[in-house]
Amino acid sequence: MDQSNLKPPAGAKHKKKRVGCGDGSGHGTFSTRGCKGQKSRSGRDLRPGFEGGQLPIIKRLPWTRGFTNVAKIQYSLVNVGELKKFDADSEVDVTKLVQSGLIKSAALPVKILGNGELDRALTVKASKFSGAARSKIEAAGGKVEEI
């Protein structure tokens, strides 16, 4: 074995594509560039995403950017100050909140927030409570029950 006899394996070498060398080259007339137009000319330099001057899709659809959290939970929000509608020592749950008009429907879970003051003892049943709401309800002599 000597270096002068080494050859690459069969199929490893390919002939160079000779573009623009006439009809006899096997790539005749238009030299693999199709017919007329911007992409058939020399010196063409089209950036990725260029759509021929049409408004590009990245500008047409700006609202598709970003992230949407599919696990996010929407709550119906009720402030502690709005619970003054109920009589002292009564039990406040989702159905009573709907009947009083504080929330639109019982479809979403309810969260009680701490905005406002409460001057009566209530037993409040809801899905979640903020820390301030919990302390205000208990300070007024009421009970908090998470469901």
C-alpha cells in the first residue's frame, strides 16, 4: 500500500456543478435559477423573512408574540368592604355572593381581597383569601373557611 494508489470510496466524490456554462452543461439556458425575476439576477441578497416588499408576517401578527400561561386560574374578586351587605353572624358563601350581585356567576372560584373595612362577624366561605382579608375578617370576630 502506498499513498499514490489511495482513492476515495465509490460515490464519495461528485463533479462540481458548473452553472452558467451553456446548454451543454446539463443546466442549460437559465442555469438552475428559473426564469426572470429578482432571484434570478446576480448580486441578489434577500434576508430571511423577506416577502418581496409585502408587509412581513412578523409585522402583520404582532399579537402572536409572548407567552400565554394556560395554567392561570381566573378568580371572581370580592373586597372585604363589600361584605357589609350581609347581616352580622351570617354565613357568606358563593351562592349568597351571586344572589347579592357581588359576583356575576358561580362558575369561577372566589377570592376575597383586603380592601375596605369590616365591622361585623361573618363566616366567609371562599376558594382563596388574601392575608389582609383573612386578618380583617378574624379581627371583626368572624371565621374564614377555604373551600
